[in-house]
Amino acid sequence: MNRHSIFFKLNLLFSLALLMLVLLFLFFMFNTKMHERHLEGERGMELMRLLHHTKHLPLAQRSAELKEAQFELLEAQQLPETARPLALPGKEPRIRKPFILYSDAGSYYFQSRTSRNPFLVREKREVEAFGGLYIIFVLLLFGLSALYLTIRRSLKPLKTLAQKIRRFAQGDHTVDTASQRQDEIAMIANEFNDAVKTIGELQSSRQLFLRNIMHELKTPLTKGKLTLAMMEKNGQALYLDTLFNRMDMLINQFAHIEKLQSSQLHREHRNVYTLLEEAIENLYLEQAQRDLIKIDNVTETSIDVDSELFVSALSNLLDNALKYSTSCNIVVTIKEGRLCISNPAEAMPKPIEAYLKPFTTEHHSDGGLGLGLYIVESIASAHGFALEYRYEEGIHIFCIRFK
């Protein structure tokens, strides 16, 4: 069990309380027994004085005086077979007392040690009973156990609440944590349930807004592309085609962001080389640009990914490599569980963390929205992968680490 858990601490507290209760009970029991022995020792001394005082009296008169002092004179053979001897407390245990104390079924017997003055006397006085101590112990034990079970039952909903919060964090926004209890845990559960409902409503509104915006943008964009396809091919048409493709890519980026934040991944086993080919196709590159991309040592590698999102991440990395490369080729390799895309270019003026934030247009001279690396890192993180970057000898190297 986790030693930092509330349940571990509760069990430890209950165990210590139970141990203390048992030790206190044993302590009082021991003191009670010692008190009884002390009383019986005093009674024994009283008996000895009484026997010495009445030793010359007739047996009947002697028995009467013993009876008056709440003692009963018995025959020696009347000592019960089940009687057990008891040790009397004393400061000088080496001095033998003139009698032996026996106990049987709540009665005490005093038997002489010498045959010269034999006697067997039973204690007739009612000894103070300590049965209330047992009752108090049982009541305290019952109360402590009931309190422990009540507290544990009250804390048990914490585990259920933690499981539902974990499901909510993993994307299940249908969790219901409402509680009819009146304690503080129920208060937290109800507050969290209200927050879940509010977040769900906000998310639904955001999704509806983004989807409507993207739909409204897609409609004129599609009409523009159809019109452009019927126009004569010239410099202006090529420029418009580039603008339309750029707008289409931005809309797709918004769609990917919306998908990342509103749904779970749909993984499938895909070959990395095929994913790279799809990413290159999405860039609408001319043949000269396609020839700059060299793919090495990736044909045998397959991974479990959300194809649409992962292709988008690869497209963004390849687009950045082509856009900012100064010369030579863009190289794509897989080594030691990493897919790496490298290109020669000048060093970035700011740390890589500055380029991983969305909508940081001050870092982009082309007027883009700065969503590329943000989307790549978000997609990698959603898959449980990691985006790594290093700059070595004039080469930018971006890697997605699978393991």
C-alpha cells in the first residue's frame, strides 16, 4: 500500500489506537489483580491475628468469631481440587508466609503451611468486582471500530472520484461525479461535476463555432479552385493557386487542432514510408522540390498512429525544412526509435521553445500563424511520443522519438 495514501495513514492510526487500548486494558487488569492480591494479603494477616487470638477458645466459639469476621472454617479435605495457589505480593519474598492463598471460582482459601496449627478458611466477604472494566473495554473497542469503518466508508468515494477525474483527463467528458452525500468529499465531487458540465458546454460551443467557420471558409475556397481550374494557366493563376493551397493548409491545421483537443486518437498500424509519401502529397510540391527530399532506411518501420494527425505532423516538419533550407537535400531517417528530418539552414535567433508556441507570428517572416511546430509537438505528445530538436554544424535536426 502507498505509505502516502490517506487509507494507509488511517489504518496506521487505527492500529496504534487499538494497540494503546489493549495495552491500557492489560495495564488496568494487572493493577486490578495486584490490588486484589494486596487486599487478600491483608485479609490473610487479619486471619492470622484472629486465629492466634481464638486458639484457646472452643471450636464453636472460634467458628463464630471467624464467621463474624466473614471467614468460614473448613475441614482440610474441603479444599477444591480445582483451586490454584496464588502468589502474594510483598517487599520481602524470601520470608515465607504462614499460609497459602488459593483461588477457585471467585472464592479465596487460606491454608496453613504447618501441621502444628492446621486450618483451612474460606473468604466469605464479597470481593469488589471489576466487571465494569471489561464492559468499558468492549464499548471503547466497539466505538473505535465503528469510527474507523465510518471514516473509511466516508473516504472510499475518493477512489471513485480519482478514477473519474482520470477518465476526464483522458478525454471522456461524459463522467458524472454527482453525489447525494453531505460531507466535504461530496462537496468536491459536486463542484467537479459542475465544472465538467461547464467545460463540456464550452467545448461544444467551441467545436460548433470552429466547424461552422471552417465550413464557411471551405465553401468559397472550393469555388475559387474550380474557377481557377477553368482559367488560362499564367503567372497570376499560379499565384492564386499557391494562395488557395496556403489557405487550404491553414484550414486543415485548424481542423487538426480542433481534433486534438476534442477527441481521442484513432490508431492504426501504418508503414512509416507510406505516411511520409502521404505527407509529401499534401504539400503539393513541384517535382524539383520533391527531389530534394531523400528518404533513407524507413521502409521496414511501422508504427501505431492516428494516420490523419501524424501525416499532418510530418507535413509540417517537411514544409519547414523546405521553406527554411539554404541548400542541399532534406534527409529523412529512422534510427534508434527516432524519425529524424534534417536540413541545412542558419541557426534560429531564439530558443526552440519560442517556436513551439501557437500564433507567435513575430517568429515567422512569411506571415504564417506559427502553428506548424505547435501542431507537431501536440500530435507527438498525444501519441505518447516526444519532439526533439538539435542544431549541429549548420544542420537543423527535428526528431520524433517513438520509444
